[in-house]
Amino acid sequence: MRPEVILLLLITAFLWGTTPVLEKIGLGSTDPLTGVAIRSIAVTVALVIYLVLAGKARQVFQVDFKTWVIFSVTGLMAGLLGMLTYFIALKRGATSQIVPIAATYPLVTAILSVLILGEHVTFLRLIGTILIIAGIWFVRS
């Protein structure tokens, strides 16, 4: 893996690892739906500014209908429903338990990739899947 990709992944891990702690603090003074709304508004404003400054705003309106549908549906699934259920769980449970269990979504992705995309199951992927399931078992209590 190239060094710049590793750096990007480390930055991603830091950002994704930090936000649940801040979100847990924020959920102490508001309900999950309001938290998702505020988060979504902030992301939307930042995206619009970024698209305009990067000169890419026009591209949003040049993609085909199928692409619009796919990203709209996945935005509603992950950006609204997934975040809402995650925030409800985060508000009610221990962050150190909620985040690792929520982070098992690659298990769902792996299964759907085989079933829908026809990707192949390798021995290492099977071992990884077993380790994910074991990880859920370890953090559940």
C-alpha cells in the first residue's frame, strides 16, 4: 500500500475514532434526531462550500438518474436511518461497546458483496469474518 494511502487511512481512523466520543457528549444535551439533523446540516453546508470552491458544483447536476437514486437511497439508509439508530444506541449505551459493534458493518458488506456483486470468498476473508464475530462477542458485555 502506498504511503499516502496509509496516511489517509490513519487520518480517517483518527477522525472516525474521535467523533463518537464527541457525539456521546453532544447527545447528553439533545435527542438523537436533533443530533443527526445538526450533523447533516453542517455536512451539507460544508459540502456546498467545498463543491463551489473546488469548481465541482456543476458535476452534481450532470450525473445520470440511476446514480442520483443510488446515492439518495444510500444517503437515507446510512446518513439518516443508520446515523439515527447509531445515535439512539450511543445515547443509551456505553461508547466503548456501541462503537465496536456498530463498526461491524464490513461483515454485512462482505456478505452482500458475495451475494450481490459475485465477489469470491477467500480463506483470509473467512478468517476476518470469524474474527469480527468474535469481536462482537468480546465487547457485548
